Amino acid sequence: MNLHWLDWLIIFSMLALVIAVAVTTRKFTKSVAGFLAADRCAGRYLLCVSGGMAKMGAIGIVGYFEIYYVAGFTAIWWAMLALMLASLLSLSGWLVYRYRETRVLTLAQFFEIRYSRNFRVFTGMLAWAAGVINFGIFPAVGARFFIYYCGLPQHPVTLLGAEFDLTLAITMMLLLGVSLLLVFLGGQVTVMVTDFIQGIFMNVAFLIILCFFFWEFDWVSIIETLREAPPDASLIHPFRSSKVESFNFFYYIIAAISTIYLYRLAWQGEQGNSCSAKSAHEAKMAGILGEWRTLIILMVVVMLPIGAYVVLHNSSHAAVANEVNSVLARIDNEQIQKQVTVPVTLSKILPTGISGLLCAVMLAAFISTHDTYLHSWGSIFIQDVVLPLRKHPLSQRQHLWLLRISILSVALFIFLFSLFFPQNERIVLFLMISGAIFMGGAGAAIIGGLYWKHGSTSGAWAAMIVGATLSVGGIVASQLWPQVVYPLLETHAPRQLETLTSVVESIANAIPGINWKVTPKAFPIDSQWIFFFTIVAASCSYIACSLFTWLILRRTPTDMDRVLHRGRYQVTEDHGRLDAKVPTGLRALVPSAEFTRGDRIIFYSQLLWSLAWLLAFAIGTFYNLTHEVSESSWAAYWLWHIRISLVVGIGTTVWFCCGGLLDMRRLYRDLAVAKRDVRDDGTVVRN
């Protein structure tokens, strides 16, 4: 065991606080809309922190550890493009504002309103299937962190011919049990409030961990160690990183494109947060604030793997490196080795107290993501598959019990999936390709459905079918390539294999940064590229079919005011007053009448922050493409980048803690007096 009793005290104290807060929320869930969307009473700070915590999760942190251990500081530069683009999109309320105006409880309910009931059932089933497969590795990744970080003994056993690790099974069972308890206590209200508490705890704990990191590691030794990386796989200089495995600049360019395509909505793992806001304006403000909340978290998930890299590659830490390598050598699966490299290293270098603090953060991250995702995927199956197919309505009691049974079933599935699924791809790449089964086509259907009155049902069907087909094909190819496809080609079709190798690698050689390579170990094109091709194909399919139904078949365009509850369909509480005209077009890019003075200050501060970093990215990119810049200059830049992020991050942590606590008090007050409509259960009547 690697932890001291003081570490365990920190861990269980955090857990006790979360459960105590969860119990206080139980009395507020009295309806289906309450269980699914907290009766639409959530404020911006509560949504911002809880939503960010749900997105990160233990698997997210371990995934970032993988990325930054491989790519170092260079990943920050290329990720900046997607981050700043997301920030500018949040200022416009892209997608989230209009989605909240629809007043739906799930994305597929919007698809029924906008397209058809059959399309709702199809997308509901597809979203649920893609979601639970994607969710399937979450428990194992999180549990393995605790096993290797805490030094828990492993016990391989065989049951009914299947071999698995008993320690992994018990750890997952305990962690999933806590997550289920929170969901069952009060649905979205409990999930959102406890995620907020855990989110604030994470930020404060990460600040303490960062202080220790900079006390323990000398900046000069960090840079000197990182400089030893190969010339074309630099961990400091982003313009010398074309050979970085999987996570070079093309990875982030595709991520930036997908940011526009999917922004916050297509992936429904946190769908409860998407529809819980008090109003469309609060949802928009939560998105704006969310771009600041991640500063401290990003610094930690960058610096800790870099610290682990220094320990394993700097001769002054040779004794610790030998200990770590001896642990890793006992792991047969190469991908699991990569997953736990940073956790095992951290377990050897963090002192008592700090070690327990990181473990408590990871526990909070595990619970926050799992309770949110269990709530979402369990709800989606009932809301978008069972409910539309029923001829008779459910009573409120029946509905709530079905939701809980569905959530329990999802927990059982992901437990078994995690226990037996052989993971052979990096975490973020597996999540991307499995999520693309739904997201590949959903992005086109969402954007067209919310912004284009001529977007058609046939276009939506085409986008979803094309997206799902390409994604499933990518998954099958990735899984079968090493064991089946490559050996088959090598044995029975060597000429075709030679031709394939020539074509693929000639493309890779012609374009720097495309590291496609035909080998026996992995499919030549990684999941990020497959996802990009899926987005392009699905979007083209949606546009082509919609244009055909508009220009050739002359179908009547959709009444967007009815879909978005505007004009004569407007709902008073969604915009403050009935005569308030919702801004559209370019007017939506600037503060409207809904903005208070404080909102405007937040808006323009975020705008200046985003534009400043975007300008720095543009100037830096241009200068590096036209001049020779040394690694020493980049090292100085990264030091200033970290300092600025730390200062702003400390301020936003205090700010969001105060704002979130006030939002919690308002949430409890509003839920205590809320007027609930039993018909508000996700059913669409006469479209």
C-alpha cells in the first residue's frame, strides 16, 4: 500500500462531505422534469462548475496524462486553437442558447420536434448504444488508477472460463455503488450539486498540488530533460513536433473543426446539464464562464505528466525510475502500461498528504463523471426509446422507477464491459471513435435543425446513417487489423498490401504531420482522422438531401419560431418578458437586452481574453513559420504562460466558489416553491 493513514483520512473526509450534501437534496426531486433537469432551476455558476467536472472525470485526467506525457508543452500550443475557438463560440451562445429555447429534456426529443418520431427513436437508440460502449471503459480506467496509485494487490481469477482481476472487479463495484447512490437519491438535482462540490474541491486541491510541484521540480532541469526528445518530436517547440505519436498539430486542427461541429451538444453524456438552466441566457453565460474554470485543471494535467517524464528520463531520479519501470514491466497490455505510467510515477514521488489529496481528487472526478453519465444514458433509453413507442402514458411513479432501473442496467453493463474488454488503443482515441458512432451524424442534424429552416428529415437520416456506418467501420477495422486483416493480407494478398503501404505512406511522406504507417500492430489511420472523415461525409449528406427536398421536392420549410418558442410561442420565464425580441444573426454575437451590467463585463472580459490568446497564436504561428525560433525562447514562453494561467486561475476559483454557493441556495429556494407540470415528461404531443 502506498498511502499513509493521513491520506486515507483526506479521501474519506471528501467522500463523507459529498454524501452528506447529496442527502440534503433528496427532498427536492418530485417530478420527472425534476429528476431529468432539476425543474430547470440551475444558475450559471452551478452549471459551469458541475458541467466542467462531469466532462473531466478520472478517465479524462488519465487521458490527459497520456497526451501530455507524449506531447509535453507542444500540445498546449495546438490545443489553444480549439480552446480559443470554443471560447468565442461560447460568447455567441452557439447551439446551447437555441437548444435551451426548445425546452426539451433530451436531444432526441428535439429531433422528434424538428424531424420525426421515428428519427427520435432511431437516434435515441443510437445515442444510447454509442454512449454505453464509450462509457464502457470508464470504470476500468478509473479503477486501474486507484489500484496502481494506491499499490493495491491484484488477484487474477477464472470464473466460467473467463479470466479477470478480482481487485479490479471489487474496486469498480465500490466506486460504481457510490455513483449509483447519488443518482438514486435525487436525480439531476443531486448529481449537479454534488458535482459542484467536487469541482470546487478539485480546483482548491489542484492549487495545492501545483504549489508542491513547483517547489519540488526545478524549471531548468525540466527544460533540460525535455530537450532530450528527438528533433521532430519536441516536447517544447510546437513547430518541431510533426513526429509526435498521435498528438501532433493535425490532432488539434481536427479537434478545432469538431468543436464547431459538436460544441457541447452532440455528446449527451452530460445531457442533464444541457437542459437544467433557468433560461437560455443562463445556459449561454454558463458556457462563457466555463472557458475560465479549466485554467488550473489544465495546468495540473500538463505539469504532472511532465514531472513524471522528468523522473523517468533524468538520471538524477534513476532510483525512482527503476522502481516505476519494475512495476510497469509486470503489465502485459501495452496500452494499460501507457495509462498507468504517470499514476505509478506520481505514487513514488508525492509526499504524504499531497498523495492523499490527488487520490481524493481522482475519486471526486470518478464519481462526478459516473453519476452524470449513468443519469444521462439511463434516462436517454427510457425517454427516447421506450417513451415514444408506448401507446399509453406512464404514471409519474412508473416513469421515475423505469428511469432508475435503466440507470442500474447501464451500471451493470459498463461493469461487465470494463471487466472483460481488451483495450488496445489510447483512451482519447477510443472515446473519439466510439463516440463518433452517434456524433458523426448528430452534429449535422443539430446545426441544421437549429439554424436552417430548410434542413430536412431525409437529410438528418442520411447524416446519421453515413456517420454511424463510417464510425462502426473504423472501429471494426481498428479491432480486426492486427489479428485478422494484416495477417490475411500478408499471407494471401502481399501485392495488395504492398500497394496499400505505398499509397498510405506516400501521403504521409508528402504532408508533414500525417503519420500514417502500415504496420502489423495498428490500423494505419488513427481514430481522430476517421472521425474527421466521418464529419465531412455526414455534413455533405445532410446538405445534399436537404437541398434536394427544398429545391426539387419543394417541401414547406420548418416554422423555427415554434421549434424555438419565439414570437407568439415565446415562454415568459425563458427570456424575462414576452416583448423581448431574441437576437438573431450577427446581433447574437454582441450582448442583448438580456445582459445585465455584470453580464456585459463578463462578456467583454472573456472576449478580450480569447482574442488576446488567439492573436498570440496567430502571430506566434506566422513568426515560427518565417523565422528560426530556439527551444530556449519557447521555454521562456511556457514559463510566462503558466504564471498567467495560475494567477487568473486562483481568481476564478474563488469567484466561482462564491457564485456557485449562491446558486445552490437559489436552487434550493426555487425548488421548494416550484410549480410542477406532470405533463412535462419529454413526451411530444402532435409534434
